[in-house]
Amino acid sequence: METSEFRGKVAVITGAARGIGNAIADALKQAGATVASLDIAFACPGENQFVVDVADSTAVNKTISDVENQFGEIDFLINAAGILRMGSLLECSDEDWQRTFAVNTTGAFNVCRAVGRRMLPRKRGSIVVVSSNAASVPRMGMGAYAASKAAASQMLKCLGLELAQANIRCNIVAPGSTDTDMQRQLWNDASDAEKVIAGSLAQYRLGIPLKRIASPNNIASVVLFLLSSHAAHITLESILVDGGATLGC
């Protein structure tokens, strides 16, 4: 895909310190965009980094204002910030439930609202939320995460409907198992990747038909497509990037 159209554009990415968010940030930088990387913490200080808790709407509003004051009008927003708290719903603590929704759902809303308000009068822009295939297919031990991602996905579709008349597109990328720190926290050893690929009947989980775990770059490529003019007539869409693990559901 030709990426020259990203040159000189301003992109905001949450969850940019590592994993999928970091891969998206790198891809956009390589394509010539000015990238503002947002996260709650960064392991290594770098340029254009903004430390912010997306669950804090006041802090988000200030950060978005700071980004536009420093770099100019925001053209693209990618919300990749997310946390995973494993465990059954009956054993889920109030804190785990509330923090999961605070980051995965409210955080996405806070950032989308702050940026969307600025895009609206300009009548241009593209927003992508990184959700999960767990938003559409139940997962054992991932109830809070799945519910929060489903809520974030529906929020973005509603926002996309509101913003469509202003030529602002809102889409969702829903990864499955991807080789990130979040995924690896579920593994005990290297063989666990093969177990994910094979699936688990006991957990009602299908395997991955393509027989591999996704790389963060696989997800980043789809995000860049949705941001680009190649997807100019695509909005309110959710694209699964899970190797067929949820059979397109």
C-alpha cells in the first residue's frame, strides 16, 4: 500500500509504549506522519511522548490540546490502550472490573470525544479503535475484558454514525491472539503458543486456522489501511485480524 499520503499528517496513538500501539506508531512514523504517542508510562524516554492515563478525562483533554498546540491539527486517532485482568466473572473484584472498563471503554471514549470534537468543525479525520475478537465471541476467564471491548466497539460505531456527515470515518480492528506482552502474560512457556494455535475444547475455544500467532505488524498494517484513502468509503466497520480463530463471528 502506498503510504506517502501520511507524510505531514498528525496522528495520535494511545497505548503506544509497547505491543500493537507501538507497532502502529512505528508504521506511521515510517510513512512520514508526525506521531504523538500516549501511554500511562514509557520504558525509554523518547520524542513526542505524552504520559497520560486515558481513564482521566481532564488529563486527556489537556494532552490533546497540548498535541495540537505542538504539532497542529490531528488527522488520525488510533486508540490501542488496553488492559487485561484474567479471571472468572464470579471471582472478579470490583477494582478489576472498574479498572478494566475505565481503561478499555471509558478511556477510548475520553480520547475519541476529545479528538472528535476537534475533527468535527474541520470535517475531516479518521479514527480507529483497536478492540478484540473477544468483543464478539465469549471467552472463558476474560469476561471483564470481553465486555469492555464490546462496549468500546459499539461506542465507536455510534460515534461513527454521528460523525459520518462530517466525512469523519470511524472503524474497528479486532485482533485475536497477537505476540505482545499482554498475550505472553497468559503463557507459562514457549509451548503455550502452540496450545493457542491448537485451541482448547475444555475452554470452548477454537484454534487458529492459519496456524500462527499474529505479529503486532499484522495489526498495524490493517490499521494503516483503514486510515488511508484506500478505505475512503469504509466506516462503522469492524475487521477481524485473528487468523480465522472466531470463524468471522
